[in-house]
Amino acid sequence: MKIGIVCYPTFGGSGVLATELGIALSDKGYEVHFITYEQPVRLTQGFHPNIYFHEVKVPTYPLFDFPPYETALASAMVNVIVNQELDLLHLHYAIPHASAAYFARQILKKSGNDIPFITTLHGTDITLVGRDATYEPVVTFSINESDAITAVSDSLKRETLDSFNIEKDIHVIPNFVDVKRFHHTDKNHFKQMLAPDGERILVHVSNFRSVKRVPDVIKIFAEVRKVIPAKLLMIGDGPERQNAEEMARSMGLYSDVRFLGKQEQINEILSISDLFLLPSATESFGLSALEAMACSVPVVSTNAGGLPEINVDGKTGYLSDVGDTDAMAANAIHILSDDERLLHFKKAAIAHARKFEKQHIIPQYEQLYTQVIKDYALYKRDRKCS
């Protein structure tokens, strides 16, 4: 099977999941073609003989204030589908990938080279961008034109059905974690460098957008530090980073907070961490939390979106209402203040994360691919006969 994957190539959850899925499929012998504007971040880690990357190049002209990426993407899809003889397109994030795929398929129908496409919904394409009146009609249309729709959590499925007039079933296939990569490893020498006096290490990973409520991370850490000697590692970059750094300085916390920027070897950093903080306003799933749990790190998070589906309250960590930093700080202190209790949460976190191992999730995509290709072949046959 030859599969085209269209995604954003960034550190965000949709790009990470798409890349990890492509790698897992290639390891099983499938031919995978990534179509996007630059090489996905996690695709840079090692050579994969069954993976191909096709760069979408957007020409710039004085006429365009905003280069027409969607048109360039549709053209790239057409070229890759025809020249590589793809069997299926898998689109991650509805905007603009699903609409571009529909455009590409209409072009290809005249030559009989059209193929089915699956759209995976990841979160903000539905909860934020998709609800904007500017995009809603196109989002609704392109999702309904998809041959199959998947969502990464039950919560996202419900929200999609509540917000859009969706005419098809939505398959819930959760995000997954590669435990061969994300697992606890002995990095005590790193930990001693960062926390030489045995301080607890808290960590936050995100794209530092407002939805992640990064200032809440600083507030939680400030309360924890009043009770327990601790350090905070901030991984990632984005619009809220400067504000968070200034906040840490003004609160006298900066000496105990390290802003590490974007990191590729996140698993090594998670291995020296004691607690993961995720106070987001919304999370369709919370892949970063799952990867932390796989590295034996308990999670203190909000109860927003799909987070309760992975972070089991009182077992793998704790859940609190959005904005309740006092409760989140109290929960963090409860976990970190006792070695035996912390160990109990760590063991529970990794045990629960293993339920989301890729070996349990990838077959669900394979089954869906096979069924969609079969159904589309029957549709094309009937269309030809009529």
C-alpha cells in the first residue's frame, strides 16, 4: 500500500502524530509519502527507507499579499498521486488539508486517477479555527467529503458533532506513543547538573500558545517552590514564551526556571523529570502528557477536552478545572512531597501509558485504510458503469 500523509511539519501534536504514524507504517513495509512545506521535525531522526518527502513550494508574486498555499498543496497532491501511484491520502488537521485534497481529487477524476482520502481531526482545527465563520462552511464541506473521518479522542468527536453538521460517522482512534523511544532511561548525571541538591524537577512542554495557559505553569511552580525545593524546565517556543520569562523574573523564580526552547530529544529530558504540568484551556488529547507518562512522569493537568481520557485522576496524576492553579499546585505538592507516593504515581503513569502503545493503535489505521480503499474502488466501478 502506498500512502500519502499531509500534515503540518511542526512540533505540534498533529504533526508529531502524523510523523510517528508514517514512521510506524514504513516500519511495517508500507510506502509512505509526506507532502508538506518542509520536512517534519521528527522525520529528521534517522533514515527510513520506505519514507519519501515531497516539499510543497509556494511561489511568491507581488500580486499576492498571502501566497496561496492551499492551491500549491493541491497541485503537489496531484503530482505525487499520479507519479507515485498512491492508494490513499491521509490528511492531518482539517484546514487547509481536507479542502486541498477535495480540490486535487476533482482534478484527478477526469483522468480516473482519483483516490480516497481520510481526514484526522486533531483539535484546534475544530475547537478554534474551524468554528470561525470565515472557515466553517469550507471545514464542514471538506470533512463531509472525506471518505472517512477520525478524531483523536471521544471528547473531540463529541465537540465536532456538536459544532458542525457532520453527515458521516467519526472513528475515534487515539494518539499513540512509541515506548521504544519514550521510556525512562538513567540520566541521573543530567539531573544532578540541573538539580544538584536533589530538588524535584517539574516540566512543561508545549507550543507556548495562549491555549496552553503558560502563565499558569509559572503560578503553579511558584506555589510548589514555597513548600518543596524545585526546578522547572520549560520546553518549546511560541508567542507566550517572552511573557512567561518576564513573569518568572518578576516573581523571583528565574534562577530555578530553565527555558530550553524547542528540543528533539524530549525523552531524555522527561527521564529526569518528576512531574509534568499541563494547565491547558483545551486539549483534544494531550500527546505531550502521554509521552511524559510513558517516561514514568505523573501529570497534573486540567480536566479539559480529552485529558481525562489519558490522565486518570488520583492514579496517574490529578485533574483540576481550567484556571484553578491553587488546586493544581496543591496536587503537585501532594505528589512530590513523599518519595513513596511519587514512586506509586510514576509506576501508575507508565502502566497506563502502555495501553496507548503504537502496537495497539496502528492496526486500527491499517484496518480503516483497507476498508476505505475497498469501498472507494467499488464506488469508482459503479461510477464508471453508470
